[in-house]
Amino acid sequence: MPKLSVIVPFYNVQQYAPDTLASLRANAREDFEFILVDDCSTDATPDILARAERELPCAVLVGHGRNGGLATARNSGIDRARGEYLTFLDGDDWLAPGYFPQLLAAIEELGCDFVRTDHVQCTGRSRSIHRVPHGRRGTVMNPRTAILPADRSTSVDYAYAWAGVYHRRLVDRGLLHFTDGLRTAEDRPWIWRLHREADSFAVVGLLGVHYRRGVASSLTQIGDVRQLDFVRAFDQVIEETARDPEAGRLLPKAVRTYCAVMTHHLGSIERFEPAVARKLRSLCAAALRRMPQDVLAEVMDSMDAQRAGVLRRVRRRPVTARTVAA
């Protein structure tokens, strides 16, 4: 049984995959396994991964017959993973040498369900450190207690799956898989479920993941219909949180976060194709009407006037089955 399984989805990242794979090699250990998931790439990525399967110690190559998106690719990796602990990396990011041994040592010492870490964001030649919005470091806590307060950024807003490591018992409990088919915001229902239902977590001040931001092929840079999956993702957050015994305390945070992401997309609507922009407005209008209206009213009253005005205008928009249908 490997000590650590590293799940790395790849899709059309021939320019970056060699650096990613080299950084994995600099983190290899005989009790680590690297699960390389090719999500039906159409460039040279499959050839690069086929070579890596031969050359990278303990590499396992998983191929998809059709492109399923990041959530589905990660799930394929989870299903193949045999490690006592699991972690993730994206196919266009890279690691500092020796990072995974340090990450493994941290969670073994703390003995908790999952550990969250800081990361380095890389935009072109610029580098900046992004820290988990959680003040207590190296202290095991109940993750449910780290969801609130509603009006501040907390660790539930730091949704990067690759910024941490997770014990296998989370897989056994059904908490580590992603919602299959989500093309964006796939980590939002996932991080909320971990914080609501896992028993223990900790944050450590460990830097090692280099997150490549602003890649032209990244979904966050493409204004097509796949971006609208954030609505389905946050609908799931609201629906699952509404069933929680502490829904009264937690829903304001979930609704506030949903509204913030919604106004972000509406505020940059010009980057979407015209048909997608119309669909975005209709989906947002329908989503606002589905939310708990008393909670939504409180949230909008506490927002700044400009963002609240955007949401109120969208909420008044007529919604038809045809425009909202996927």
C-alpha cells in the first residue's frame, strides 16, 4: 500500500506538462504513487504522459475516452488511488523539490482528516504568496468551526484541492469525490462538504505548490458555456447546507459566497459570448429565486449598494424554461 497517492489530471497542456512531471520526479519516493489522468487530450500531452509512465517512478497512467472535465478526471484518479493519503496537482502547475515528503510528515504528525496549505501564485513572471484564510496554524480543529463568520473570508473559501493532503478515511466515508461532470467551481461543493462533515483538519504554513494563473487554455480564461457550471456547483452547496442541522447558522455564509461569485461573473459579462451572457443572466435570475428568500434579503442588505443593485436587477429578469435549460 503506497503511503501517498498523487492525482494529476492533464488536458491539452503540452507546453506545461514537462515542468509538472519534472517536479513530480523531484518529489518521488518509493512509497509514493503518481496517478496521471489524461482527460482525452488532443495535443501532444498523451505522448508526454506515455513517456512519463515509463520514466517516472511509480507512475500510473489513466486515459479517458472522452473529455469529462476536471472533476471527473480527479474522480478517476481517486478510484485508482491505493495510498493511505491522497493529494492533487493540476497538469499545468508544479512543485518545489521535496514538498510532498514535508506535506506527508505534517499530516502524520497532526493525525487529522485533512491538512490545508498555502501556495505560490504565478502569473507570468510575477510571484505572490496566497495563504489559507485561517489564523491558527498547526492546530487540529473541527473544520465545521472554520466555516464562519459569514462576512469574512474563511478556509471554506480557499477551495483549491491541490492545497492540502487528505486521509483515505475521507474516501471511505464518501467525502473526497467531486461532483461528476462539473466543468468549473467543482471544488466549491467539495470543500463545503469537507468542512461540514469531516471530523478534523489543520492548516500548516507550508509552501510548495506553484499555481500557474492566467494560462490561455485555462477554463477560467475562456468565456464559454462551461463557465456557467458555477451555478450548478453553488446550487449544490445551498441544497446540501440547507439540510445541515446547523443550516440556520451556515446558510448566510453559503448564500453570501454564491452572491459574490455571481456578481463577479455578471461584472465581467463582456468576456462571454452573447448567447452565453444571456444564459448567464437567466441562470442567475432563476438561482436567486431558488435561494432562501429571507436569507438572501439579509445578505443583499449587507452588501455594498452597487453589487446588491446588480443582483436586484437580475432577479427581476423574466425567466423561461428555454433560456434556463442546459
